[in-house]
Amino acid sequence: MPSHVSTDDWILIAAVSTIIYMVAMRWCMPTPKAKRSMLFAPVAGWIFLLPNAAIKGYSVSHTLYFYSCALLMFVIMLAPVAKRVAADILEQEQKPWEKVPLNTFSLYWIAVSATGCIVGMVYLWPILE
């Protein structure tokens, strides 16, 4: 089955995914420290993922597919529970000597949504390949 998504399309999709991720994480994170740490993921992806994939002989399209999926997975996992997660992060930063437990609903949401995203990623792989 021929690919319907070209490498140029994947570059555009990855760029849009990066923008969506950066806007969502800026909105989700409560403190400047948390915002900075979450904004390093796309930078790390561009710096380490693409050269590593090229060295191993993976196609750019496949690499950008996984990069885009990973960023959007974080948005899907965190955006619906942003207030709860932000409160936990803020409390942890204010009390670094105590371990702040993650909200139970947030924990389940993150686990279930991550699983769903991974299943969706695997399911869409042959269709978009």
C-alpha cells in the first residue's frame, strides 16, 4: 500500500505537533521551572531523535510520525487533568522535601490515555506507512 503522506507532509505535521505541544504545555504547567522543563522535549527530539534515526537508517517519515505521536500523546495525557497535575507540581516545588502523591484520577487518566495513544499509534502505523 503506497504512502499517502509524503516526507514534506510529515515535516509540516511535526512542526504543527510541536506548536500544539508547546502551547498546551505552557498552559498546563504552573511554574516557570515546570514550563521550561516541558519545553525541552521537542528540542531534545529534534536534536537527538532525527540524527539517531538517520544513523540507524530509519526513514524521516517514520521518525517524524513517532515524534509527532509522542508530543501529541503528552498533550492528550496532560491537558484534561492540567489543573490537578499543575496543583501537584506547584505543591511539590513549594515542598521539595516532601513527596507529593499524584492525584488518583490523574494517575489513572494518564495511564489509560497513554495506553490508548500507543494502541492508536500502532493501529495507524500500517495505514500511514
